[in-house]
Amino acid sequence: MGIVDDDIAKVREASDIVAVISEHVQLKRVGRRWSGLCPFHAEKSGSFSVNQEEGLYYCFGCGAKGDVITFVREIEHLDFVGAVEKLAGSAGVALRYTDAGESESRKQRAKLRDAVGKAVEHYHDALLNGADGGAARAYLRSRGLTGDEVRTYKIGWASDGWDGLARALRLPDAIFVDAGLGYLNQFNRQTDAFRGRIMFPIYDVNGDPVGFGGRIMPDGQGPKYKNSAESRLYAKSKLLYGLHWVKADIVAADEVIVCEGYTDVIGFAAAGVPRAVATCGTSLTEEHFRILRSFARRVVLAFDADAAGQHAAERFYEWEQRYDIDVAVAALPPGEDPADLARRDPEALQRAVTEARPFLGFRVERVLGRGRLDTPEGRARAAEEAMVVVAEHPNELVRDQYLMEVASRTRLSPDQLRSQQRGRSGGRTATSPPSSSSRSARPPVGPEVEALRLLVVRRDDMAPWLDDVLFANGRCLAAYRALTAAEGDIAVAMAATDPGAAELLARLAVDDSTAEPHDVIDLLLDAAGRRALVAMQDEARHSDDPLAYADEVRNVKLLLEALRDPATAGAAASSLLGWLTQQHEEHA
């Protein structure tokens, strides 16, 4: 869809590029320029520069550049028209289109957002004024929520009737269903998706309403929380409740707090810490981390981060490295959630964030804290359990620092613990890097291992999508090659490969996977694509003609972006795998 050129020029002129970028990046004035950490690649020293007079930005690290429209396109993952429309809405510029017929899809999404917005108002009014909303109002008061908070967050009430919302809004069937507000029953009548629930509207990062989270009343029937179904507007793996309200505070503090409940977000704001968000009916995903990296480099988990176990820990460590994010855990009192603590002792909640420990430190402290450190046997057992946790971390220097801490707390010699670790890892020391065939006693983690698990149990689904180029971990690569040569026979593969890979295969032989092949393949391709992209950009920087790489760099970036969109992921995966294997063969 086209927008009249004069209107595009008006949007550029009316949009302050520093103000727009500052919603996502903490900028500091340096002479006539503004500087900060680049939101498009991981870095520790600021190489991102903004020229306010010219309305342009440039990153000296990754080469990202453009004007205010380009920035919004890249950071919000919008097309050109969507970026112009977003900026026009903020700047108060009315847009004219060159061909109204091309805007049907955009108009449809606008209708869906409008429908959800009307539902927000309906539920909100039902809570404030509805005759059957009294119990819900009393419950919210008992949880400490004030009238001002109810109005600020547009909290609502869905009555017990089966079609209260449908009768109030009288929307066309397609809009009612596609907006996730309900469904058509067996008599083809509109039926509400939510009934007898306190309603928390969920907005996207731009502040547009896209769905709901509904909490059942204490004496109600059904699951405690119910979220909107996946739709054209609502994708739970990409949404964070409260983000649009607090993104400026997050950028200013370079820190975001992640909770599990909507009332936790409200509680943090009430306690003077307005930088909390919550997941929407799902655990933290890599997409969440990618979004959060655009706003802050420190993520504080305000929930029981140990409950998800080792698998969650492996993901967090991987994402910490990939997105250059520090993950910490708030020091909440045992058994108390942030919403209740915010009302009872807001200063304690503030301290919990201030005193948040690094994720690994939290896990080690949890193990040592429940150990019996008053006896030699108890200290030895606690040390063994703690070192299992320490061994999960991929950075050897970090592991050694925590080894020292465990040794001190358990009154054991650090050398003794290192010796024990070396015994498990085949003799590797803190100063000798792992070989490609035997990385460490710590098993490799992440999508590469998951891919091998699936290759064992769902070979036909996985084998066509796997290639050497997708495995960066030496042990995983050796295991993959052995499995491929043995045509899936683990016993034959174990006998033919090195001890490290054989140990991994032995683990996989008794393990199962509930992961979906396409999800794991997408993760592998994303990681391999990023590695190749970094290598290509580095090659370009040392080339006599860096512009010769521009088209290929752009194409790979577009494929990586398309890989994250369910509508284009399949085609992008196939194209990216083909490009990666071709590159691998050319450089072999």
C-alpha cells in the first residue's frame, strides 16, 4: 500500500528521531551527537550514534543505519507503511493513501483491534457499574487494588452469561471470532470466550489492545487463568503484559523485571518500581528475550526461577550469551508473590530487586541453603549438588568463580573440587580449552542436543533438515556424524565415535523429547544463520570492497526475520538451510 510522498515527508519532519529511539535505547549526548548501545546487535560499549539535526542513525559496530522510519521498521518489525502509520499517529499527521484498495488487510487488522478495544470498554464498565460485578470489585479490593489502579489498567469483568459481550457489541461473526472474543456455537450463535472472570486487557508494545487474560473468581469453576486464543492479533510468545506502559522506565533503568501475574506488574508499579512486565499464559520464550533486549540489558526474574528446573536454566544461559543479557533473580521472601509484598511492604519489594542475584548465583544459593553444612557429610553432599548446578553454565571462567564460592561455603579445597570435575571431564583444566571432540563433563545444552534427541526418536522428521553446518558444539557434531553414518543405530554410532560423543549418545538413548521438530529446526537455523552473518560481516570489514557483501547480508537478515513469522517460517527455513549448506561447501 502506498502513502502520498508529501505525507511521508511530513512524518519524517514531525518525528524527533532522538525521542523515538530513546523509547528503546538509553542515549547520552556526546557533543552534537547522541550515543548508546546498539539495539540491533550485542555490544558492551556504545557504537550507536544518532544525528538529531539530520534525523539519521548509524552503528559503527554492525553497520545498521537509516532514518526514523527505518528505525521503527527494524525495532518494531513493521513494514514501511506500518512504520509510517505508527509515527504519524504519534506525531498527529493525517495520512493519505495512493490506492485505498491495497489496504484491505490493514483495515481488517484495524477492525479487529477496534473490536478488542470495544470489548475492553465493555468489560471495564461491567466491573465499575455492572450489577453482577460486585463480587469482583470486592475481590479486587481484598487484593489491595485501588479504584485508580482498576481504571488505569482498564481491569474488567466478564459476566456469567454465555453471550453478554456478543449482545453488547453486536459485531459481525467474522470480526467477533477473528478478534478472539468468542466463537460460534452449534446453533451458529455468537458465544463469549470469557465468562465469570476478572479481565485484564493485554496490549502490544505500541499500546494497541490485542487480547485478554481472565482470572476466575476464587469460587469459580475452570482453570485459574485463561488467555485469549492465538489469533492475527494475539501471539502469546511475543507479548508481555504491561510493556507499553513501562518501556520508557525500562530503557531509563536499563533493567526489566519479569513476573508471572498481571497483579504482580501492578504491584511493582505501586511500590515505585514501574518496570515490570508479565508473560501472557506461557513461560519465557526466546522471542521475549529478543524483545526485551531492545529495551534493557538486565532481566530480573520475579518468580520462583528454580522451579522450571535444568531445562529452563540451559535456555537462560544460552539466551544470556546470544543476546548479551544479564539474568538475575529477585530476592523475594519464600512463598510470597510480588503483588502481596507490594501492598504489605513496598520497600522490601524494592530491595528484592536491588539485591537480585545472578541466575546461577541464585541457583547455587538455593542448593547450599537447603543443605546440611554443619556436618562433613552434609557439606560434601551439598558441594556435589551445587557443582552439578554450576556445571550447567557454558562459560568456564564463570564456573570456576562459583566453584570457589562453593568451596568456601562447604570448607572444601577448590583444588579438590577441580580435581573431581577434571575426573568427570577427562582431564580438562580451567586453563586448557576443550577439544572439539570432548568439550567438558558438562553436557552440551540447547537446540543442538534437542535436535539429536529428535533425530533418535523422530528420524524421518529431522534427518532431511540437519547438516554439519548447524552444529557449533564439537561433541554434538561428532554425535550427529556418527548417527548419520550409522543410519540411526545408536549402538553402532557409539562404537564408531569418540568417548565424549559416545557419552552424549548414551544419554540420548534413554531420553525422550516432547519438542516439535520445526521449533528445534528453527532455533538451529537461527543460531547458524547468525554465526554465518557475523562471519560475513567480519569478512566484509576486512575486504577491499565491503559493499560487495551488502546484498547477501541483507538477504540473510531478511531470512532470519522471516524465520520468526509462522506465516513465512517454512519457506525461510528451506532457503536459509540451502544458503548455509552452500556456504559451508564453498568454504570447506
